[in-house]
Amino acid sequence: LWETTLNPDTRRLLQVAYSELGPAATTQSLTRLMGKGEAQARRELMELKADTVELDV
């Protein structure tokens, strides 16, 4: 946790802005991506968008 989140030398802070659809849609998207109990919604999103990903390995 220190290396990825807490260490000020390596962490990144990104500002989150509301989408064109407004605060409710942005909140819904963030909840789907990061919320507890949202594993099924995340899985469905990954399955739906899997073919649009560009991997950088």
C-alpha cells in the first residue's frame, strides 16, 4: 500500500470531473468501478468492453 498509494514520490492524484451526463451518471460510473458489492457489474462491463481495450504490456 505504501508503494502504490501512500508514498508521495510514486503516487498519482487525478482530479475526477463530472461527465457530460452530469453528477448522477458520474457517481453511478464510479460506484460501478470501485464500489463494494459491485463485482457483477464490473464483470459485465469488462465483458462488454473487452474488445475495445488496447494493452500496453
